[in-house]
Amino acid sequence: MTKHQKLRQKLLDGKSDANVGFSDLRGFLLELGFVERISGSHHIFRKEGVAEMPNLQRDGSKAKTYQVKQVRQILVKYSL
């Protein structure tokens, strides 16, 4: 199981949203084909065919919990 497959499973399980690394989540979205735009501390991702644009910010070395939940909702909604 690759690093991104493990992260995908961790996101879908939803048991440790507060323990997802920012750089791991960022890399995961890029691997899924999202395009990143950076505006200050905001990393904004978009992908053709996905209406939502996840916006990630660092919370130390981790991603913010509510943003991890938003990414999970996108994964489920679009079967990514």
C-alpha cells in the first residue's frame, strides 16, 4: 500500500482528522490532479469537474481539521 493510498484510507475513515500532515494532504490533492494556487498562507486547489475548491492552511505541520473534513466530503462526493 502506497503512502497516498494509506492517506486516502485515513481520510475516509475519519478517525484522526487532527493528525493529517499538511504536506501529505497537499501532495495527495496534487496526485489526484488538482491544480494549486497559493495566495498568502492559503493553498487553493481546483480540478475540472469538481465544483468545490478546497482551501488548505497550515496549523503547525498539520492541516486544519475542518479542511480535512472538506477534502473527505469531496472524495466521497466525486468518488476520487
